[in-house]
Amino acid sequence: MGISEVEEMNKVLAGNFTITEWDDIKKEVDGLNLDIEIGQPTVVKNYTHNDKSFTYMMLVNYAIDAETIYTMAMTVNGMLLNKRLIWMAYYLDYDGEDSIELLQSKSNAILDNIISANK
């Protein structure tokens, strides 16, 4: 893979965040009979940290029961390493706007470290 394929995967991934596709995924998750309800992920930011990666920042609600509901902040990253597309995800509990800044900072640092270690 090269840079153009990373850009193409970014576009493909963007197409996955639609209600129709989420409904299909949710049906499969619901079929597992887990005692958890997963809301539809909402992309709050999409950016390229460098020319070898892209990042989607999302928020999603989880409900374990009627009283235990929380929001997870996460990044989904694609990065080009040694001509291969590698996926990475980073999660933390959402606790206001500072969580988004922390999420982006930590996700970018991890990306930098992984890319730097694989030069």
C-alpha cells in the first residue's frame, strides 16, 4: 500500500458511518444477547495527523442497564507502515470537552511512536 491507498481507505471508512450500516452492525451485536446497548457512533472529528495516517474521533453511548449509561470517546486510526495499512483504536470515558483534547493528544502520540518505531 501507498499514500493513495491510505487516502482511499479513509474515504471507504467514512462511508461506513451511516445509519443503514450501523443498523446492520447493531443487529449483529444485539444477536449476541449481551446485557449492553450500544448507541450509534457519532463522528465528532476526522483529520489526518500526518501523510501516513488518518483518524476518526467518535462518541458513542453505552447502556448496561437503565441506570448505568455512559459515553465512550474513541479514535479509529488507519496508518501506513511498511506498505501495510494498520488499524488502531484508542478509547477513554467521555467527561466533557477536555476528554476530546486528551483523546486526540494521546492518540496522536501513540501514532507518532508507532510510526517512528517502524521507519
